[in-house]
Amino acid sequence: MSGYACYTNDALWRDAGLDPARDFPDTWEAMRDVAEQLTVRDAQGAITQRGFDFNWSAPLFIWLQFEPMVRQLGSALVDEQTFTVTIDTPEAARVMAYWTDWANEWNLGGPDFEDTRVSFLKGLLATECTFGIGGAAQIEAARIDWSVHPVPTWADAVNENRGAVFANLLMVNAASPLLARAAAWKLAWFLLDHPRPLLRRGGHVPAARRVHRLRRLPG
């Protein structure tokens, strides 16, 4: 599993006169104001440092940010009973409007900017909310003074969920040749036998071995 939270570049926050421990926004409504304070623009008004931005770089990151914001409001993008898309709701429209205003109305970021993870590691983004727990090692390597905070919710949220949780699976293709499957299972069990390095170096919580032992091929 990989759980998502917001990482702050504490030096950039201090430069803006803010303390992330005290001033990190608890709501999406407050995030706009804080991000504006953290945003740096040149003489022409072009952004040279973003305070916060959504990660627009891939559909995966869109889902991991957008869906929890909808769920906070009491809806979901997929009906878990019928497995049908339910994006045409007032809650989804509200989140979409917020994202649209973020880029077009408030000029705080948008899909034309650099990947937020890349910018954060370069010291050009004050707040990033799509690093999983594996992000800490990368941030340390970039020598950034950082702290971690819960993902905001809406002021009128009906669900307390914050960021998303992403599952990483070890899967073996049943259509592969027998020798290939045996090698794949051997690799999977090797990884499951070394959970501490996976967590410490990769930042991923590995699956419990006892759950998967029943799926192991004979021999």
C-alpha cells in the first residue's frame, strides 16, 4: 500500500512568513489563500514558484486527488453497488469547478506546469500532496527541509477521509509458461520475505505473506 499526504518545503513556507505546523490549511477553501501567499511571481506576473498545485501529470494522480475530494462531500465517482460511473453529480461538479478555478480563475497552477513532484524536489513548489510514503526518501535525497500534513477536506465535508490509498499488487500471469510462472512466484516470495527493505528503501507497505501463501504453486 501507499498512503498519500501533503509534504511541505518548510524553508519556502518560512520565506513567505508562514509556519506549516501552525498555518497548514485544514480545508480546501483555506488552501487557496495559503497557496496564494506561497506563490512567487516575476515582474510580468508569471509564476516562478507555486504554493500548491494538483498533480496533473497522469490519470492515476488525477484520480488519487479528485476522487477523495468528491468522497469528502458524500458522493463517489463509481457506484460501489452497481459498478457504474457516477461522475454526473453536484459533488463532482463542485470539485471540477474548484480545479478549473485553480488553473483559470485564480492562476495558481494547472496542467501546463511541470509535474508537481519534480518541481517539489527542485525546490520550486512549496506543497505537494501526491507523494506516498516513499516520497520521504526522495525528499531527503534532495536535501529539502520538510514536514508532512493531512490532505485538506472541505469545510462542509460529510466524510472525514483525507488522501487516497493506492494498492500495489504482485501478480502472476496464469497464461504464462510454467517455468515463467515458477520464476515469477519465486520473485514474489523473495520480495515478501524482505518487507523491511521494501518499506525502508521503497516506502511501500508490503502484502502480508500469510495471506498469499494459499496462492503459492506447488513446488
